[in-house]
Amino acid sequence: MEEIVVLVTVGSEEEAASLSRILVKSGLAACVNIIPGVQSIFKWNGNITEEQEYLLLAKTVRQAFDQLVSIVKANHSYSVPEVIALPIQHGNEEYLTWIRDATKSRKIMADE
């Protein structure tokens, strides 16, 4: 299995905590870090927009990515949520094993 970090931005602390719990409880992520105070500047509907957001860093495996995206989309307040994945190139082998073990029993859980 290939371990990855999935980045997701959300607009509120409550949404960050709720979505993180859903991802961990469903086995789609071994761990989710919530980083507050992310300043995002982006173009949306032809306008430059600035927002304060929360960044979620979900540790998981590539095989869980499609299910994770589905859960994020079903539980996210944005019409087009950011969900991107980066490979983990190197890491503490015991930690990487824990990620694999924690995501072995994945299940779909929408609207928890």
C-alpha cells in the first residue's frame, strides 16, 4: 500500500472537527491534523477572494482516496472542496505501518 497525505480546506473549526472525526471513524484516515488560520487567496467566479480557512492533513493510503473524496464531498459546505493528495516519500516505518493498519477496515459512512 502507498501512504499519502490528503489536504482538505474547510471554512470553520466545527466543520474541520466534524469532517476529521468522520474520516477517522470510517477508517478512511488514520489521523487528521487540523491547522487553523490558513489564509487562502484564490480566484472564484472571476473574482479574487480571500478567506481564513482550516487545513486538514489526513494520513491514509492511496487505496482509500476515492472513498475519502466521496465522504468529503458529501459532508463539505463548499460546492467544490479542495481534496488533493501527496505521496509520503519517506517516514518512520512504524508510523507508516500504523497508517496502513488503521485504514485496513475502511467503510463508507456519510452524514455522520
